[in-house]
Amino acid sequence: MAGSGVTRSDHRIDVSPALEHDEPLDVTITVVAPPATRLPASPFVVVAIPGGTYHRRYWDLQPPGRDGFSMAAHLAARGVVFVACDYLGGGDSSRPVDGDFIGLEVQADAAHAVFASLRDSLGRGTLTPSLSPVPDATLVGIGQSLGGFVTMIQQGKYHDYPAVGIFGASPRLIANTRDQPDWETMTALERRAWIASENARQSGLAELAMYHGAPREEYRGIFHAPDVADDLFAYDESQCHTVIPRHAGIDGMTPGFAQPFADRISEPVFLAFGEIDVSADPHAEALGYPGSRDITTVVVPEMAHMHNFADTRVQLWDRFLTWLPIVAP
């Protein structure tokens, strides 16, 4: 099995000081580390944020009776330290009573606090018992869907990483998930009200809750390729489904919300899409990063929006692995 010998450990990172909020706030992570014999002296550390309504488990899928679905284990078996992160308000992370303060920029601020904590604990060797101090690690941020927006905003605001991977997210316009209104005729408030109403309808709610999920069946045609088996779909629903703070979700669906931050990214960018995904034109997505002079775009066949469930997932993982060395110091 790919990933044999890797170690896993869960941790909580306090992000309260960075957010200056009244309630204690933690973000939960899982560190998937290589076997000691495969850990380079200066390893890559991939810090990954999942999509909206997805648990961090998305990066480390372990469906019953099946092997080879964990991107984290696949990379760790090849010497990469993989850190799968919940976003604030989802998965096992804190869910504050006042969840409406959690928009995408707050998510990015929390992700920045996670990055700073990881960098420090890696250098001291206190992140997990399986890792000795690795002061020369190269941290690379990636995000899937909503996590892609969080990574995009984090990078544009803080430039934390020497490079980032944006998986299944567009700073320009999210397409293909539903019928779109004529955005150009709507004010910013009207756009957000329409998205909130439509998200509530698709979630079977009269009004969008502060924390809400998204019934997988409603999104099956865009989330999963037609050949994704029923047992994998059921595993997604039962083991990967979590809630999302409503304003973070509305921000993610608002056309152009993240574009001002994407404009500021000057580092290399790895863009990944399935052939069924949320971009109207994946090959035009590089236009959303005018400040970067090094952009790689990968479109994987027979893959839908939730890439790690597709039969072609290893093509994407290995392509990402071949890209990583370009950002080494």
C-alpha cells in the first residue's frame, strides 16, 4: 500500500491571538509524516485546506476496503510532510457562537496563524514526536475549492509561502455549480443575498443557518465523476461532510471576491482542475494571477471537482510532486 510506514498525529493550534476574538479559537490539523528513512534533511511540508463542507479528512481518504485514496499518504511515502487542516468553524476546529464574523479573510488570517505555528514547531522539533527538528523545511500551501480561496487570500495578504497550489478554485467566477444570474445587473448586496438564498434552497433550508452543510446528492454531478462508485460517494457523505460558516461560503461564491488578493500573488502558482470542475475555462485561469511570472495549469481527465475521489487522482498527485522542486530554496 502506498503510504505504508507513514505516521499520523492530530493537533490543535490556537489561533485566538491572531483573530482577536472573545472566544478561544483552535484549528485542528493532522500531520501525516514520512517514515524516518524517507525524510530528507530539508523536506517539503505541504499545508492543505479542504473545500467548503469538507473535513480535513478529504486529504487523507481511507474508505473501507479500498487503498490508494490518500493524497497525504501518497506524498508522505515520497518524503513530503503533509499537514491536513480543518478550516475555522468546520471539521473538528472551533465553532464559535458568533460564527458570522468568519468570512474568507478571517479564514485566511486563521490559516496564517497556523502557518506561523507550524514553521516554529517544525524548527524546534515539537510538532509531532515522529519528526526531529527540521529548520530548513520548505512550506508550500495548497487549498481545494473554498480552501483554494483561503490559500489565495492568505498568500496575497501575507506571502507566507514560496509557492502555492490552488485546486478547483477561481478568483474570477465559480461556474457550473448552478444556474447563474446576470451578475452584472446586481449590486454587491444583491449578489450576496441571491447566493445566501440559493445556498439555503440547495441545503433544504428556509434560511441559511450560521453553520450549514451541503447535501452531497445536490452536488454529485459537479463533485464526482460519473464513475465514482456508490460506496465512495457514501463515504464522502458520512466521513468528509462537515459544516461551513455561512459568510465564508457566501464570500467563496461571490464573483471576484478573492481577485484583489490573487492580484498580489507574485510567487509561483500551481493551478489544478478536473475536466468537470468549477472553471468556465481552466486555461484562462492564469489571467487571475497577473503578478505571478510562473504559473502551471493542469487539467486532469476523468476527474470532477473533488479531485481525490477520481480514478485519475494519482496523475494529479504525481504532477504536483514533479512541480514541488521548482520552489526549493
